[in-house]
Amino acid sequence: MKIYSEELSIKSEKRFQVINITSRVEDVVRRSGVSEGFCLIFVPHATAALIINEYEPRIVSDYIKWIMEVFKPGGGWEHDEIDDNAHAHIASSMIGSSRFLPVMRGVLVRGTWQEVMLVELDGPRTRRVIIQVVGD
């Protein structure tokens, strides 16, 4: 079994932003040489998250709208007394900071409309994305 790892650096430009990183993840899978296995994508940050879904301007806007409604910035969170970003911590913990996808015949397996997206919850920042491809 082979384990191949790479780290990406992704810059956000806004406080809330959804960034499509699918092609960069697929490039890592290709470079890995793994034919059959899985791909782990991990964001080692407490105020960012990962989603796999459609990347289309209106639904991207809806993702951000939902995050802002459910995890209200300035919503009276106790942690805001320290950093004013409690919403980002809570959203990240609920949405998740990692995703697994299968790799088959050397290709990342995803549905027709599924894309891998970094969700910035407290930007702008530079985020690390760790990708590990495991298999044969």
C-alpha cells in the first residue's frame, strides 16, 4: 500500500467565501500514482471547513447565506469576547474539516455535479489543505 501526501496553500479574499479546489485535488491524485484507494482532504484550521456538492454561483451564495443564518456572526456567542469569530468555530465544527473520496482507476470518484470546496468562515486568510492519497 502506498501513501502519498501533498499540502496546498489556498488564499481567500473575503470573510465568507467558497473556493472550488477540485482540480487541485484531482492533480494530487494523478501525481500520487494510486490506482485504487481513497483520498483524504483535511483543513487543519478551526475556522474553515470542507464541503462536497455543486459549485454554481447561486448555490454558493446559498451556502454562505445558510451559514450566516444558522451560525450568526455577532450572535451573542461568548467566544466573541476573545476573537469575534465564534460563528466560524461553530460552523467549522458542524460542517467538518475533512472529507474522504474513493479513488478508482487512478481518478477521484465524485458525482456529476460534486465539487470539492474549501469554505472560508473567517477570512481573508491563507489556508493549508492537506491531501493524502492511500492505496495501490
